[in-house]
Amino acid sequence: MKATERLTQLLGIELPIIQAPMAGADTAELAAAVTNAGGLGSLGVAMMSDKTLRETVAKLRALTNKSFNLNYFVHREPDIAGYDAGAMQAGLAPIYGEMGLGPVPGPSSPAPAFNDAALATLLELAPHIASFHFGLPDAAAIAALKQAGIVILASATTTAEAHALEKGGADAIIAQGHEAGGHRGTFLDHVDLGTVGTMALVPQVVDAVSVPVIAAGGIGDARGIAAAFMLGASGVQIGTAYLKSPESAIHPLHRKALSEVSDHGTVVTKLFSGRPARAIRNRLTETLHAHEGHAAPFPAQRGLVAPLTGAGAKANRAEYMQLWSGQAARLATVEPAGEKTVRLMREAAALLKASR
């Protein structure tokens, strides 16, 4: 059986293309468009309230009867009591003053880590696929998900992580290269590690594990998809390219920035959440670069920065917004997500055929 067929059968899809979950930017409309086109639509639900999660899944199910993916963060609850926010607050204070926001707030966690309540809701909602970032839930949770027939995906940024995920019960592994936008999936060793590029990571993960491997990071067009398949991947996960689709929920200035950013115009920063994540460079990331080491533990840093990024969006000031992006943003075209999914697979297949 071809590698791509193994993955598509596992996920219950027709095309080996996954729309990356992007919390706060993806929508039921985006996920449904990709799913209905034959790929796998995803929702990043880690920061959703239970009410919002249920409403969004209900909306998605009203738009499609095919497979979709719910994505969760797996992290430890932050030790806010043991964190000194003084240095970060001092760095943010001038910008807060400029924006008329008053004193810089303290750190706060916007949502709990994956816990028993989240597991119960996930089992109740029963999507065909659940994916995890920053590792896997505990063995009991994995057993419960498998008992329910839910396929499990998880992200690895090194071969060691891929081994750990396969051993922990992942049915397929997303090999996330350093080029990817948004949060790094690193969960072994220090969070600043896991910086292997997609071209080097994917074939090594393919060689290291027996489950299907999904390539992610810097894949912005059909050439990237074809290259991933040549490296041995069974499928691809695409994020930034779908941000440019009309179904995504990003701010107009974010869309503009994605169309203008250069290949070196992004930076991996802890300033927005407390964990390394790739975003477009702006005044905020540059001004506070010296304070990277002062970031609150994930995700409590959001409590310090979210009022500022929210105010930046309301004031149409991109220099203070959170602008997630991978390194290949300029390669992506602006088109409906369903059309993009079909076109990318058609063009990638043509490139692979021509290379034989």
C-alpha cells in the first residue's frame, strides 16, 4: 500500500492534506471547506471555553459529515506563584502607556491544560481524529481515546520525540520543521530545542518510526508538497497558506502582512505565550527581544501581552499585534480553502509524475 493511501485510510480522507489547527485563526468554515474538498480540516481548541468548543463543533458538523480534527495543547499548569513578572512588566510598561492601557497586568492562564474534564468532553464530542501539541496525554487518556475509536496525531520536532510519540500511542506523527508558523511542538528537553528544518527532519523521522509521518513547516505550495512526498512523508500539514484563505478569522492587517513578509521576516519568540512560536517580526517583538528570558511560563505570558495585542488589533496597529506565520508565507495564494486544497494536490501530483 502506498504511504499516502495508508494515511488517507487511517484518517478517513481522500487527499493527504491536513489544514493545520491554528487556535484563534481557524474557523468551522475553514475546517469544513478543507474537509469537504477531500482533505482534513482542523480546529485548534486549546484556548476555547467548553461552551465555545461545543458551539463550534456543532457548527462544523452542520457544514460537513466527513472527518475532522480537534487539536489540544498538552502542557503543565504554569507556576505563576513562582514567577517574578517585574522585568517583563517593566519592558511592556512604555508600550502600555503609549496605547493608553494603564498598568501592565500580571500573568494569567487563559485555559487549563488538557485534563479529565477536557478528555470527557473530547470523548463526548467524538471526532474521528484528535491531535496533540507539546506531547501526549497520559496513558489512561490515550487508552480511553483508542477505545472510543479516535485516531491520535501528535507533533514531533526531533526523532527522539517521534519515538516517544509512537511508543505513547500516536497513530501518525506530524514532523514539524523549524520553518513552521505558530508554536513549536517541542516537548522533550528544553523548549528552545527542536530546531531541525523540515528537509532534514522528515526523512529521519520516516526512517525512525513505523507509523505514517506527516510533514509540516514551510510548505506553501505544490512544490513543497511534492518534496515532502519525495522525502517519504505520507501526507502534509499546511497552516500559513490557509491563513490567507477567506475562511480564516485573521485580522485584515495580518492578511496584508502575510502577503508582504520576506523569507527572513519572521522570528521565533516566547513573548506572546511563554513558549517558542514563529510570528512576523514587528515593533513589539523587536522592542522586547531582550526580555525573551523574562517571559512567564506558558501560557501565562498571554495574560501580560494579550491586552496589548488586542488593543493593537482594534487600533489597526500591526506593530503591536500577534502575527503568526511560517517562513513560506509569500508562496501562498489567496483563494478559497477548498479550491486551494484540490489545486495543491493536483499540482503536486503533476510534479511527481513529471519527475519520474
